[in-house]
Amino acid sequence: MTQQGHPKGLYLLFVTEMAERFSYYGMRAVFTLYMVAALFTMDAASEIYGYYTGLVYLTPLLGGYVADRYWGNRRSIVVGGLLMAVGQLLLFLSASVVQPAISEAEGVIDPAVDNQLAIIFMMSGLFFLILGNGFFKPNISTMVGSLYAPDDKRKDSAFTIFYMGINVGATLGPLACGIFEGNYLNPTYFRWAFLCAAIAMLVSTLVFWLLKNKYLRDYQGQPVGTGPTHHEQVQKHPLTRKEKQHIAVIFIIAAFVIFFWAAYEQAGVSLTYFADQQTDRHIFGWEMPTSYFQSFPAIFVVLLAPVMNLVWETLGRFGHEPSSVLKQAFGLAFLSLGYLLIAYGVKDIDPAAKVSMFWLTGLYFLHTLGELSLSPIGLSLVSRLSPKHLASLMMGIWFMSTAVSNMLAGQLATLYPDGSSKSLFGLVEITSLHDFFMVFVVMSGIAAIALACISPVLNRMMKE
Ligand code: GLN
């Protein structure tokens, strides 16, 4: 390890997380399509998707708490990984027993088809995935921070490298699992997508388990994540005023971040419907599978992360690098811009028309600029501000904002226009795609402005 380079442990965490995110995003890319093909209506599928992606990020609270207090990071990651592999295998079983409910000839739902067993397997699979992610996700992120001394300047760049690992996985997962995109005539074809996700999860856990003892050490060469950090620490040091303020900053920023992910996470749901039904996906005569669109943000992250790092570095050289808090506000602003672009693109189009891929691609490009400004910087911020004995729990709190967002995302996606009358809290009528996208423009725009306004106060709280 050199001062410029990074400890080898970072690359082990990179690979472990890359394979896990491959599995998570690979499954997610086909999940709503699977449900809609055989099991549920579009609105019901949106809601289930929202609950699933919401709960997946709520259990990190539990996983963070258990790791700090009892198990340590390493054991939590192995347990979480195995639980998620079981979850993916149950989805594989679900898609193995599912039967087509709509016959091609008649085009109507056949009431004789009973897919109860497929639904039971699917729901139990989701349960295992939700629990497993709780043990895995906060702990792997905490471990990135614990490879470094608390004040090590390399932390931001370490989290950006780790974030690239996340997104290499998130790029390849949908591409690989998307190959096995079934349809309502052949829903069992989806089973190979879920099997592919299960294998990736097993690989992730195995690699971590085999190499953890060799590489996961802190800057003094001591093993990290082997046991609880909570007990002896808390009896020695009750929380100081400064620590309490830092925790408050994490909570406040996490609350704003809810508005980011609620709009961003439309990717797997309403934006997938949009890609499926209203986007012309032909490139030189080849029709791209709908689920491939979900790889776009991840590909953009991998391409743009070094560019963003360079931008911050250059601004820093001239003394103009925005504070971490302001970067979160920029993230929200880019998100708003992305929806503004697509709202313009779909204005006054015929509901049966298909628009160019440019609009969705442009939206994902802008969203990625926002994500890079907000997400890895946020992880690094949490790692810097958390008291050591609460580090994993605070990661859990950070991910809790994603949980709330995802639940909200599923609800907001039910506003996606389908010809029936829809309204936002009974206040605003949503009659077109334009109206639908404008909801997100306004929501994230207001959050961006509000956060930018209070950023000086938060910066002071972080310093004191
Ligand atoms: N896309 C990132 C990941 O999958 C961030 C998720 C989040 O924090 N909501 O890890």
C-alpha cells in the first residue's frame, strides 16, 4: 500500500460488492416484467416493487445494529450474502413453476390458470432478499471506511472507486439477466435470469469468505470487522456534543436524500414501462430489450466517475470545490433537470406514439451526474461523521432514506398515465406523461433549493 494507492482490501470489497450488485440489479431489471407477464396487474406490480425495494433498504438498520453490537461486519456480510442467494433461488423456483395466464389465440386471461405456488415462492424469495441485504449492504460500506485512518484524505476517492464497483455490477447484471427476458407467452423463461442472479450472489459471498482474512486490515495492519465495536466503546465514551451534532447532520441530509431516490428509482418501474411502451428501441434494425435501459445509469457512472472526480479536483485547486452538503443539493438539481428534459420530449405526443431513445438516454445521463454528486460523497460523509462504535448503524440510517424513497417511488409510479383518471393527493390531475414527469421536476427541484439554502448551517455543524 502506498499513500497514493489504496489498500488491497478495497479491491476485495469492490469485487464482493460488484457481484452482489450484479445479482441485485440483474434481478431487478426483469422483476417487474416477470410480475406483469404472469402474476399481477401493472399497478399491483408497481406497488410490490416499491415495497420490495423499500424494505430491502430498511433492514440495513437491523443489520447495522447487529454488526456493531454482536457480529461485526464480516460475519454479517457472509450471512447476508447466503440469505440473498437463497432468495434468488426461490425466485428461480417461482419462475420455474409459473404458467402462462394469457393465451395468444384468445388474448384473454384464462381463469383456470392457478399461479398461487409461483406467488408463494416469489414472496418468500423477496423475504430472504430483504433480510439478506440488511446484513450485507451497510456492513460492506462501513468496511470501506474502516480500512483508512479517520482523517485519511483518500476516503472520498476510495468510496468513488467502490461506487464504480457497484456500477460495474449494476451494468453487467441487467445485461446478463436481460438476455433471459421472458414474456406473457413464455414466463418460465425468466427463471434463467433469476438463476443467473443467484450464481452471482454465491460468487460474491465465496470470494469474500475466502479472501477476507488475508486482505481486510486497517491502516495499522489490524484485522477489521471481526467483532462488535459497540460495547466497550459506549461505556467509555458516552456521545459528546460534537458527535451528537454530526449524527444530526447525517439525519438531516438523509431526509433530503429521500427526494433524490424517490425520483431516481423510477428507473426500475415507471421509466421501464415508458421504455417498454413509448420508446422506440430500434438501433440499426435491432430491437434492444427493455431491461437494458436499466444499465444506462450504471454505465454512465463508470464512465463519468473519473470525470466528476477531475471536476471536483480542478475546482478544489482554485479553492471552489463545493462542500459535501452542497454536492448533495447539486445531485437533486441534476435529477430535476433530467425530468425536465423528458417532460419536454413527451409534451403533446400521442399516447400511442413512440419517442426517440434520446430522451430516456438524456435523462439517465443527467441523473447520473446527480448520482455521482450525491451518492458516493454521501457514503464518505457518513463514514467521516459517524462515531466509530455506531458506524454500521449510521450506514443503516443512511440507507433508510433509500427505503422510504423506494416505497414512495412505487406509489408515485402508480400515477403513470394509463387512460384512467389519476391525481397527486387529490390536488393535481395527472392526465399525460408530461404531467407525470413534471411531478418529479418540482419535487426534486424544491428539495435542491432548500438544501442549498441550509448548507451553510450544516457545514458549521460538521466543523464544530
Ligand atoms: N446505486 C447505489 C447502490 O446500489 C446506491 C443505492 C442507494 O444508496 N440508494 O448501492
